[in-house]
Amino acid sequence: MFKQLTEAQLDPILSLSIAYREDKRAEKLDLGIGVYRNSQGETPIMQAVQLAQQQVMESQRTKAYVGLAGNEIFNQSMMDLLLTDTSAYHRAAAVQTPGASGALRMLADLMYLAQPETTVWISDPSYVNHKPVMEAAGLKVKYYPYFDRVTKQVNREAMLAALAKAGPKDVVLLHGCCHNPTGADIAFEDWQAITTLANQNGFMPFVDIAYQGFGDGLAQDAAGLKYMADHTEEMVVATSCSKNFGLYRERTGAAIVISDSLKEAQKAKGRILNLARSTYTMPPDHGAALVAAILTDDALSATWRDELSQMQARLVNLRASLTQAVRAQGSEAFDFIDQHKGMFSVTGLSPEQIARLRDEFAIYAVGDGRINIAGLREQQVDYLAHALVTVSQ
Ligand code: PMP
């Protein structure tokens, strides 16, 4: 049977990692794969996670199944992080999923179940998995204009003009904060404007928030999402603990459905559980158990918040010093890096320029021009600035 299959396409980011590992040059820099790194170039287990891990090890007495919705304390904690102080808090239901990836797919399946003719509008460009996941669920995908490749900022007018055409059969997928790949976020006024459009024209907002805490801080990063949740009847959210808890391989995330009543939200939750049952049945427990232990303990929570704000500060500082270093080379062409949020920035470099970065400077970045700021070490800021200016001339 399988002889009929054609070969799978290689994942461009994974092949980049392999090439990086094999590169012998001492000055090499990996700005490709999307994981947070500290100043030593490591992705360590967070202190709060280590402490929670000890707690869970000592208190866990069984590995029996938890339940289709996963850890309900975790689910509640995710709603606390994202929806506290909104009217939506009391008309929302959450399901633990294998990462935000699992949440994206479960929510896509739910939308297909409710309305198979749904079109999901995603930003141009968007997270590489958005389109394939939505399409795998049977949904149609369209792009709305987002990133202005000249200013490296959001093209607000074009975005709002396109979204003004979305209607009741449409879903608009937004990044909660720290847009992947561009780093260009919509402003709070844009959240308000899109909320008004959703209410006028009947489309449903779908917010994917995978980097809460990496932009301006935990609360600030959810401000737009909260406003929208507060002012719309129906909305869905995919959230991830991969980055802000450093739990990548533990596959920890949640799908949240907000409806006009708790009863409706619970009904949707029940249907997600049916969908989960026919795929992976239950999410893995460990990561969610750790997050629940952290977020229900004041001391652990404080440790986590502190570590997260240090990670955020590192990104903000790297962005500022890289921009300064480029300016010191006589160029203002990369000033946008300081305005972008989170780990990523789309630099506007062409595939040829990205290839020059790799060949001449041992700097590895994705072919679409995205760089991961967290991959940078403080002592290599000047080196990267010099390389960026050289290849862009
Ligand atoms: N959404 C976005 C925007 C992402 O960047 C990512 C991860 N890179 C995900 C979802 C998936 O995250 P997870 O590891 O939690 O599945």
C-alpha cells in the first residue's frame, strides 16, 4: 500500500537545524528554530517548573487516566490567565489539548462540525501550521493583508478593509500577541476595530495566543484578546504553555470556547471532547499538572512570573541593542526590530540574502527572512548587526 506514497516534504526549519549542527565555524548563530534561548544559548527548564516537578513527583499516586478534558484545574487556570475581569469569563469553557497545535485542530474540527462551509481568514503571512491545520479539518482558508513588507509594520488600512468583507460564514484568525513570524502586532485600537466589524458583520474571531508574556507582559499581552472576548458573543482561543512555561515537549495547551451563555460554551466543550475521543482521546498529563501546580501556588506563581519577565526583558534588550548596533554601522534600515514584539522578526531579507548570512557569516535563519531574536547571544549583537548591514547593501 505505502509504495504508492510520494516522499514527504522536508521541514525547512528542521533541515536548517541539522545544517547548523554540522557547521564547524565557532561564530555560528542559530536564529532559525522557534524556541526561547537564554544568554548561554540554552533552553533550560524553568525554576518554577523544576519545583513543580518535585511537588508532582512526591504527591502523584497513580497514572490512571485523568479524563477527556484533561486537568480541570489547569483548564480553569488558563481561563484565569486569559479572561479574568471580562464578562466572557462566566460564559467560557476550556479543554486541555496537546499543545496549542492540538487546540487549533480541535477548534477547527468543531467549526467544521458546526458549519462545514466556514472560511478561515488568516494573516498574510501567518504561523506556517495555520493553513495546513485548518485545511486538514476541511475548512477553506483565505489570507487577509497584514504585513507591510516596506515598513515592516501591520498594514492596518488594508487589513481592516479586507476584514470588513468577512461575514457570518467566516472566521478571522488573529495572533493574540507576538505575531509569528513577523513580530508586528496589531494595536489595541485594531482589536477594537475588528471587534466592531465582528459584531456588525457576524464573523467569529479566533485568537491563537502562543507567546503570552513575551511581548509587553502577561496582562498587557492579553489586553486585546480580553477586550474582544468582553465585547463579542462568540469567540474561540487556542493557547500554549510551550513558550511561557518552556514546556515544549510536554505538549501543553488549551482550547477555549466563549459563547453567549455558559450552557452554550459547555455544549461546545462536550463536542470537543467527542472529537478528541475520536483522535487522541486524552491529552498528556505531565505538563498540565505542572502548570496547575504553579498557578495554584502563590510562591511558585511568583517565581514563574519573575522568570517570565526576565525572559521578556532579555528579548526587549536584545531588540534595542541590535537596533543600536545596526545604527552604529550607519544604517537605519533595521529600526523596526526594536518595535516588533516577542521572539520573531521578519527582516525583509530575500532568500539570497538569507543564504549569504549562512554562507558568509554562519548565521542560520529561515528562508522567509524570519529571525529568532532569542537565538542571539549578547556578545554577538555587533556581529549580527555587521552581517545584516553587509548582506542588505
Ligand atoms: N500557534 C503559534 C502562533 C505558534 O507559534 C505555535 C508554536 N510555534 C503554536 C501555535 C503551536 O504551539 P504548541 O507547541 O503549543 O503546539
